[in-house]
Amino acid sequence: MTDALHILAVARAQVLDEGRGLTEAQLVEVLRLSETALAALLELAHEVRMAWCGPEVEVEGIVSLKTGGCPEDCHFCSQSGQFSSPVRAVWLNIPELVEAAKQTAATGASEFCIVAAVRGPDERLLTQVRAGIKSIQAEVDINIACSLGMLTQEQVDQLVEMGVHRYNHNLEAARSYFSQVVTTHSYEERLQTCEMVRAAGIELCCGGLVGMGETLEQRAELAAQLAALDPHEVPLNFLNPRPGTPFGDLPIMGSGDALRTVAAFRLAMPRTILRYAGGREITLGDLGTRDGLLGGINAVIVGNYLTTLGREPDDDVALLGELQMPIKELSKTL
């Protein structure tokens, strides 16, 4: 039996039949599969997704409450105030926030995420988030998620009181590669926030970025570390090199590598919501986006991201319809 057939057979028995995610060493084997094995890998990942998650796709929209001017030095991010990237600090007002939530709900999205480019929220930001959530809840029937950086226990408790349904805080990169990506805070600090959020009963959304110069082994390490954390949802981002950032000159990840990564993350976490996030348009294009939806993805962010353009929401909704993948919230009302 060839190496490709062997790891696919192991994955079929272990993940598809038993629901046990692949180990870090097994994920390295998956990520090393050749182009000729890619179609079989994606087919298996899709079977795993259907068996353990079902056919529904969760759609989410995001909006930035505070864009740019962040004090941290995440090397992929144009919102850092330390780099010469063109994004500058902008605050969104509450009526605009409510309107964005309405537009998101109209796509069938079940989740609306409020994001701020900060190390962690101060009292001014939390006050604005509280007011924004109250206004959205008065006018829009949609779950509210937040991504506000690193938290204290007191801040976690405040988010619970506000009714925050889900909190996003990515690990960003594998522990062994983290210091090459961020120097102003540690992997352990990010992990601590994730653990506090989970313990408080808020759904944890925690993923990372790939294509930042990490090795295949470190890509597998990130997937395994996310699996150990067991978040409700994993957003998978592909580096979109931004001018003025330390990673601005890195090459765009190849579509084959990106699709192998999608499948590997699904095989690491068979029951998890695996969400297409930033960079899929530039990395995969329309055809690759379709392949990933048939290769383990079961959630998408629609519309634009924080500082980069995404696909038109109607295009994603139409694609899901073409693939006969019901949108979670729409399917409840049809």
C-alpha cells in the first residue's frame, strides 16, 4: 500500500468511522500528500464533515467597531499601529453597527461579530460594545459574537452579562512558531483568554492563519493544538500579504496547500465548525472556494473582512444553493 493510500485508510477508519481526530504526526502525513491524492483527501474530509456535522452551513458577518491603531505587532496585520500599513484608527458609530447587523441577518447569517483592533478592551470600548449589543438586540434577531483581544476574568464576566454568544480569539500560529509572528504578547496569554471564555460558558471561536512561512510540521502542530483546546468553531485564515507589514512580501499560499490544510483541519477536528475566513478569495479563488466547501468547510464569513475585501454575500449564498448546502438559519424558516 502506498503512503497516500495508507494514511487515507487510517483516516477513514479513525476519523470517519470512529470520530477520533488525527494526531499531529498523522496530520503531517496528510499535509505531505501529493496533488494526485488531493481529490481523494477532499472527498474523505467532506464525508467526515457530513457524518459528524451534517449538511448545514453556518454563515456569519463581521464588522469592526475600532479599526487600526492597535499597539500589538502581529506581523500579518495591517491594523497594527507599529507598521507603515495604510489602515488608521477609525471608530464605527452605533447606528452603523445596527445597520451592518441588519444587512448580515438578511443573508441568513446566524452570527454577527463585533471586532476591535486592540490588545484588550478598556472601559470606553466595553461601554460602546454594551450599547451596540443592546441596540442590535432591540432591532435584529441574531446571535452576537465579539473579538476584543485579550481579556481579564472581570471582562469575561461582563461579556456574559451583555449576552455575548461567542467570543473569537485566535491562537494565530503554532506555539513553536508564535514568536516569529508576534513579539508583544505570548502564546500563553492568548491561550489563557481562550480558556477563561470557555469556562464562562461562552462559545469559543479560535483558529489561526496559515501561509505565514511556517513549516508543514508547524501547520500540523497548530491543528493539533486547536483540537486539544476543543473550540466550538475554528476560523481558518490564509495569509493575504498586506503592504507595510513584516509579512507583506511573503508569497501567496498555493491552492493545493490551502486545500490540503482545509482537509487536515477537518480530519483533526471532525465535530468542529470549520469556517472559511480571511484570504480564501486570493488564495483559492472561486473554484478553490467550491472545492473547500466540498472538502470539510461548513461555515463561511460573508462580505468583507476587517481591512480586506471578500466575495459578495450574494455570490456565497448562491454557491451554497448550487451545492445544495442549506444555510443554518434560512433552513429553519423555509
